[in-house]
Amino acid sequence: MQVKWQGVYPALLTPFTQDDKLDFLLFEKNLEAQVAAGVHGVIIGGSLGEASTLQFEEKKELVLLAKAKLRDTIPVILNIAEASTADAIALAKHAVNWGADGLMLLPPMRYKSDDRETATYFKSVAVATDLPIMIYNNPVDYKIDFHPALFDQLVEYPTIQALKESSRDVTNLTRMLNRFGDRFKILCGVDTLALEEICLGAHGWVAGLVDAFPRETVAIWELAQAGKLNEARSIYRWFMPLLELDIHPKLVQYIKLAAQETGIGSEWVRPPRLPLEGEERTSVLSIIRKAIAIRPVI
């Protein structure tokens, strides 16, 4: 189905059982909560989905399950975060066979490529697939900054259609819009900047805390689109202590714990990650439970 790259796209968690198997029942439960809240697409195997630890067959199973469950009501996007260009191209081709509707593409992992290498990597994947692609720029976590000027090199590649902007530099959104108009859809990739970037013209939001709080996330988007900024701000201000869990190195553990507390996830992660314990777990739980206690009525 067509990917419009607009609205709320959850970066889905990958639920595991305590013995480190995919928890398909819990994956379906969370997916149902996202659909009920009105999200506009889903992303499988992103950073929050513990992409670096997922096996090839697991990615396949998750895409196939999501496609079967959603029945083309909203698009299913597969994240590509491979170490080599050949592996990235191979996964993009498999994604077509699995029925994925689009791709999110990170720069090469485990090697800090320069601008020329990064652009060549993106172009190589772009010409190897007909699936629409969203480039993921996150120099804070991945140390490669594919800044707006570099997108000049990608304009001629029709499969490259969107940018998940996670640089933390809000002005990059306006720079992209000034430079390219609507050639590339821009989606905010940082929860703590979402409303700001939506107000500045972001086409969408690749969200993290949506995995635990889908209704509130979608409500902020919809209220902002309707010009009801006072209502959107009210929810956003309540949400902020939770949204800050998205910008911590342990965002996976933190957001999985939040999803467990709201009944649509579990805290089990795949090693080398470990579940939270001690004072850290108590502190994060306090933030989550305090927010739930005063959760707005949507």
C-alpha cells in the first residue's frame, strides 16, 4: 500500500519472553493498541525494536505477522540497520517478498562513514528497491550527521521520500523545508521535540513513548493538526517526564517498563541489555506511575 509518511509512526518495541523468544501474543496486543489509537503506520526493528540483536528470521516473522494483522489498513515499515551495503540491499529485497510497504534506512552501522560514503550507501539501497525509503538521521547516537545540504545528492532518487530527523537541532526541519519544499517528508524522531517540530511543519512523528501511551501520542498530533494548541500543549506538558525516557541510552529498558505498566508490553529485553534493577528501576517506575496516576482523559 502507499506510504504517505504523514502522522504518527510508532517505532515498535520487540517483545520477548523471559527465555528470550519473540513474544508474538504481546506484539499483537501492542499492535492492536496502536491501531485502536489511530496511528498512521508502524516501524519494525528500529532502535527501540532492538534491531541490532534481531535475527533475520525474527525480522521476517514480525513483518509477516504485522502484515497479516493489519491487512493493509496502515503501512508496515521495516528498519534497515546493517553493517555492509550488500547486507542492506539484500534485506531490502527480502522486505519486498515479506510484504513490507516501506523502509527506514540508517547509515552504515559500526563504521563512521564520511559524507561521500554515507550518500553512496543510501543511493545503492535506493536503486536496488522500489520500496519507499525514509532516511534516519541521528548523529547523537550514531555519530554520522547527514545534514540538509547532503540531501541535494538524493533528490534524483525517487524511492528516497522522507527523513526521520533526530539530530536534536530543530532548525534542520526548517532548513529542509526551505531547501526542498515538500520533496522530502520530514518526521520528528525525538519525542521531547515533537510538538515543537509539528508546529514548525513536520509531516509526522516517529514516536517512542507511543509504545506505552498510544492514545496520548495520537491526541497530540490530532489536536495540533486541528489548531487546538492549548489542548495539545496540556497533554504534552503532562507527557514530558515520560518523553524524556526516550532520550536516554537505556530508552529500550525504560520504554519497555512503561509499556509493562500500561499493560501492553513487558520489560524483558535481549542481552546484552538487561532489565532494570535497584534504584534505577525504582526511579523510572516512579516517573511512570506518577504520570499514570494523573493520566489525562482522552
